[in-house]
Amino acid sequence: MISRARTSLATTLTATAAALALTAGLAVAGAQASPSERGQRGTSWSAAWAGSPQRPSTGFKPNWSEAGFDDQTLRQVVRVTEGGDRARIRLSNAYGSSPLRIESATIARTEKGVPAAVEKGSLTRLTFGGESGVTIPAYGQLASDAAGLDLKPFESVTVTLHLSGTTGPATFHSQSFATSYRADGDHTSDTGGRAFGESTESWYYLSGVDVGGPRSSRAPAERDGVVLFGDSITDGFASSTDRDRRWSDALAERLDKAGKPRPVLNSGIGGNMVLNDSAWYGEKSANRFSRDALDLPGVGTVVVLEGLNDIGYSETDKPTYKPAPVVSARELIAGHRELIREARAEGVRVVGATLLPLGGSDHYGKHAAAVSDEFNEWVRTSGEYDAYVDFDKALADPKDPERIAPAYDSGDHLHPNDAGYRAMARAVDLETL
């Protein structure tokens, strides 16, 4: 088992930076309460939205990560799956080689139907250790102080950051399937969106929104958050932009309709692998599992869906699909066992998922098909996960089980469409979470 203290250089340096930030009086995600938090006794933080940090890279669509920012304002929109009367944000400079200066920041409810605009009367200044700005050390991460903002589950939240200096390449989340905006100068106090003339489909520096205070319509609970951990299928690839149609959104909505509301956090990274790091697609699962899943506030269950890239990249010669070693079912299972051990060590329930059908996709080949079948049988029969969800059967074409059913196929024969993501949420036995 790989020690959590040495899983990666970034993890080690992040921990060091977190200790330095805590000494400075900042609220560090996952740490004990800072002075600003201790002034609000009774606040129980719960992660309401999450985005997994990635190294700056080209990505599938144009983004600003490699160029970074210079005296610009970022406005980013996310949807929370938990409500409360206080909010804070978590920021990550995990892949920044120099300190990151946040000159000012605000949070607000999003104005529906108006690009880059926020609801008037909801714009709230964020502070960090009581100050309006903060410097995040290289490889560091931290959380803001608590801000008084009433949020309901499934409300969209707008976070605005003024980056006053030159940032260098930016830690980001490549595929957001949500529009983010940029303006020159400081526009953190703007309620309208006129200044924000540029847009992209990525998130930058923002890794989480947490809520605290009384929960709406149900009794308080601890560690009831559900993290979905995986690759592009978890990330929501091919889902409708700005419509919150990932399978994490569908699962949160289904839980709510069933009278069992719980926060659902998406910790997918497109292209991610269990066994290997990628310059484009994030650190391998064991190296990011603690940061992106186990350490999120209030998490009690993790659902793991990952491995298609490990077995599928070797079936094609695309230059971005590197490294691409030929992986056996035994190796893939060993990688999943590492995640199971890490989750159990933290007292977190861990649910496994079978791999979706991949026939007809660029990941398909005889070896990948055989490994997928063997791995899926292990998930179903080994009993090593606390429970499992069978996406392979739920989304398979009855006429050709090697393929995703046409009604659920986005067109690349690998990723579901919006209907397919809803089918994934329906396949989960809610009692197993």
C-alpha cells in the first residue's frame, strides 16, 4: 500500500503549504477550525460542490490554463447539491510552481438566464483569515472564511476572483460542461455580466464550495456526502453544457425526489486512469483519491467508476493517450484494491461500479474487451467493495451487449448522452450508498 504521506510530490507539497497557511490563520480544507471558523461555533461544513484540480494543459477545447491570468477577473458558475445559511469556497494552487495572489473574491447566487450576471442583493464579499485578499503558496490549497449566504440545494452559485498579478500557468479543471467568464481588471463587485466578454468551458483554481448552518427540510447528519470518483464518464463528457446533466446531477436529483437528499460531489477527471499519471488527464487514482474524495468535508460514501482508459488507451495510437501500457485485469483489480483500503482506513463506505460497454469505440479491442469482462465479474462477485452498481448491464444494448444502447450513446460509443447519464443514476440502489 502506498503511504498517503508520499503518494505524490504534489500531495506532499500541498500538505506543507496547508500547514503554513494554517499558521497564518487561514481556513485550510480538511484542517481543524481556523480562528475565523471558531468565531462561528456550531457550523458543520459539508461539501456542496467539488471540482478535481488538474495540471495546466491543452485539453479538448480552448482554455486559459497554460497562459494563466494577468490583472483579470474570473467568474465561475457551479451548482450546489446541499443548502445552508453559510458558504465558503476552496481554492487550489496544487499545480502552481509559484505563489498565487487572490486580490479579492465574491460569492453570489446566479442570475438565471443572464450570462455572467449574479442575483442582485446576494453578492457577498469573501475574506481569508479576515483579509480581503490572500496568497496561496505554490502547490497549496485553502478555504475562505465563512460568508453569510443562504443557498438551497440545486441552486447555481457564482464565484468571482480578481487575479491582480501575473499568475503563470493555472491549476484548473479542464472539462466543466459549464461556462466560465473573464474580464480585464477588477469586476468582483459587478452584478451584471457586461464586462465579461470572454468565456471558456473550464474551471480555474476553484476546487470546492462548502455550506454550513441549518440544513433545509431535514435533520442534520454527519458524513452523508456521496463522492463519485472516476474518469470522463463521471466528469460528464458529452453532457449538455450549462444544463447540469452529468450522472452526478441525476443521482442528486433522484435522491432528493426519493426523500433521501444527500450532497453528491463529482470528482471525475476526463481521461483519468487507475494505474498511471497523465500530463493531460490528472494523477493516477491512488495519488488523488484522498484529496479529491476522502478529504472532502462530510463525505461518507465514494462510488468508484474507473478503468476504461487503463485498458482502452493501448487499443489506439492517439498521441494524447499516453502512457498506454497493456494492462491486465489482475493489475486493474490491484489498483482498485488500493482505493478500497484507503477508503476503509478513513471509515468511508466504498461502492464499486462495473465498466460500461465499449464496443465500437476507439477504446475497443479484443484485449480491452476481455479485461473489461474479467474486471466486471470481479466487481460483481468478489464482495471486496461494500456494494456495487452494474452500469455494464444497465446501459448495454440488448441486441449487442458489447455496445452501449443507442438510446444512451452520445455518438462515440464510449460516453453516455444525457439520457444515458440518467440511466446510470437509476441503476443505483439508493440503499447501498
